[in-house]
Amino acid sequence: MYQKDNILWPSGQEPDPAFCGEDDRLAVLAAHGTDALQDDAELREIADFAARLCGTPAATVTVVEREEQLFLARTGLKESSTPSSTSFCAHAMLGTEPLVVEDATKDARFADFEVVTGTMGLRFYAGFPLVSSEGAPLGALCVIDTEPRPGGLTELQREGMEVLAKSVMRRMSQMRLGQSALAAVERREDDLRDMIDSVPGIAWMGDSEGNFRYVNARWEETTGLDAPKRTEDWKAAIHPEDWERSVAKFNETVAAGKLFEDEWRIRMADGSYRWVQSRAVPVAREGRSTRWFGTVIDIDTTHRLSESRDLLASELSHRIKNIFAVVSGLIALRSRGKPEVKEFTEDLNAAIRALGTAHDYVRPDDGRGADRLKGLLEDLLAPYEGAKGERVHISGDDVDIGARAATPLALIFHELATNAAKYGALSNADGKVEIEIKLPCGEADEVCVFWRESSKCEDERESSEGEGFGSRMLRMAIEGQLGGRFTRAFSDDGLDVEIAFPLKSLGR
């Protein structure tokens, strides 16, 4: 690509020998877009003024090609080109100074040229080299006359012609820069198109009217269909059960100018269907209408794996729920006819039923939901309250929670309660758990939950020096799922846990 900082070759310096070879020189000449400069208005003005400045009947802006010299602009001549073999300009462009021939009939180099001996009758010639920025000789700006001119040009004419020659090179370099820029844009567009065609997903560009301006090659490879031109053209590629819902959602988001995201099944070229994730974003720039850029990415393997995992989780959850029922039934069966254990049996069955209720919060699909954090905590900790309900105390503020937050919250506090029942405050008769909810705390957009256990028993839980499965699960739920943080501190009296959640992660 053309990137010269200085577009003019220094005056009085001979052309660079590296660009004087014919092939190299012509390659540089072609880069200037001489075809587009033929009869250029600006160059014609320069040629006209050169003739008036020097008092000659003719002037040309000449570039020397392989077989002929081409007049990009001319005044006083009918011909648009002449053979390069009899070109004065081919000599002029190689010099360090302008070539001035006062009488061509007396110059051995040119006396036999047809333009001298023929009807044209050239006698006087003054040519000023046109040299590219890298030093390639291209041609000359010249004035010619049919009368000899002893003494050649005046000093003013000579200086004027040098200025005009520089103007010619600036115009030619301007065209070269434009051609180079256009070529660079075309190369970048070709590279970008090749890159987009090579990506594993479908990519497209459209407008707010539902017209698709570009769809990459992956569309045809995937679906075997012609690229869509309008929104309705997608219908042939989308599963019939997904089409109405997805297209309605797409039209709604386009009308609103919002981000579009959806999952649907795409019909493959072989007739099978695969799950994909479709995403589109609007891009609005000043002075231009909004354009939409979208992708369609295959997520079939991930989607089906997720479905399998959800099915397995639901089955496991169902079986665990059944275990609670079986255990409760066995207790009732074994205690039948034993009045001395009736009170104990009733308490134990109540605890098991409460555990079943708490388990509903961690079920993946059809579990229970809770609108408020206190309500969730009360349900989860009901199995550990004891006969008088004095072992667990919940105080402080309350906060709304959404369906998505209920499951990780249930996991967190179920884990804390289970550990307390195994090793901590709830594992003996005197232990207690105080839970305080504080809103706001720390950062203005956070809610804190303080879990404080008081117990005289020997707590055998893992210390902060090591992190077992329970701690990893807490960290995953608190930090990974809810974007919060927590700290634990063991003391002689028990355990203090502080948990902080961003309010937005709770779905408020």
C-alpha cells in the first residue's frame, strides 16, 4: 500500500536506479491510475497555463508507457499519444535538470525523430521531469514550438514550469492515494468477508425494515437454502414449533431497538434439527439508519447435555423426596403400638417433613419458591427449631427474593444448618443460632446476613486453613451464582459467618 510521507521527489535529484528498470517503473506508473487522469480538468489547466507562461503553441502533461507516450493533458496538439521510441519526454524524465532543446534539428539525439522531420516540425522543446515519490521516472511536463528558440526559457518561465511540474505530481499522487485507499478498503472488506465466512456460526447484517443485507457462507452450508432477504425467509430454516414465538420476539425487539437473544431449532441441510442460540444487536451511528448485526451459534450439544442433567437432577430430587416419605413411613410403622415413644416419633416425623419442605427449595424445576428471605429461612430451619422453637432466632430487615435466587440461597443456608446440626450449635441441647438480616450494609446496594452460632460443644468442622466440599459449595453459590462474598470466623463460643449479596442478584 502507498504510504510515502513526502509525495514529491526532491528537485535536482536523479531518479532512483532501483525504479528505472522498465517493469518496476511501469508498475509505479500504473499505481497512479493514469487511465482515470486522461483529460483530467486540473491537468488541462496546468498544460494551458504552461503554454501561456512560456509563449508556446503547445504543451503537454506526458507519461511514458512501454510502447507509447500518453498525453494526460494537452493544448495545441491533436494527437493523444505518440510512439515512446521518439519521445523527448522519455529523455527528460531521466535527468536531474529540465531538458531544454533550443533547435531539435541541430541536436544529434533528436534530429532524426519523425516529430522533427515530419509534418509536426518540432523545433523547440522544454521538458520538466515528473518523478514519483519513491524515485520512479514517469514522464514530463513539456512545452513545444515549431520555431527554434535560442536561449530557451527565461528564469521566470523556468521557475514557473518547475512549480507547475510539482503541481502535476501532486495531482497524480492525489489520484494514487485515492486509488491506494480504495484498494486497501477493498482488501480489508475481502479479508473481513473471508474471516466472517470462516467462523463456525452464521453471521448476518440487516436493517430495521427486516431486510438482510449480508449473510455469510455458513448459512447455505448449514441449511442448504439461499441466503434470506427478508425476515419471513427464515421460516424455512426454523422449526415449526419455534417459528411463531421466535419471530414475534425478534420483531418486538427490533421495533424497540433492544438486544435480541433467543434459542430455537434450525433445520439442517440433511433435514435434521439442531438447537442454536440467536443473538442480534442494533448499531446506530450519526447520519445513518440503525443496522442490525446478528449471529446464530450451534448449542445443540450443550443444550441436550443440559436437558439430560436437568432430567437426572429431577429424578434424583424425586427419589430423595421419596426417601423422606419412606423414612417417615418406617418410623410410623416401627413406633406403632409403642405409646412410650409417641412424642419422640411425632417430633422426629415433624423434623423429616420439614426437611422435605426445605428440600423443595433446591429442586431444579418444580421446587418451592419464596417471596421473602425471612420466609425462606424459616422454612429451611424449621427442622432444627426444637419443641419450643427457641434454638433458631431470625431478626433484622427482610428483603424480596426472586425465583432464580431461591435455589442458591436454599443451598447456602441448608449447608450452614446441616453443619450446625452435625458439628456446631444445633448438635447439642444448649446451642443456638442467631440470624440477622441487615439492609443496606457495606456497599449501598448490598444486603448482609449474619449467622452466629453459640455452643459449648467441640466444633470439629474444617478450619479456614483447609477448604472441603462444603466450603467449596458455599463459595460457588455465594460468589459464583450470586456474586457475593462471605467470611467465617471460629471462636470459643462457636462460629460467626458474614455473607453479603448484591441486591440485584436476589432478583429484587
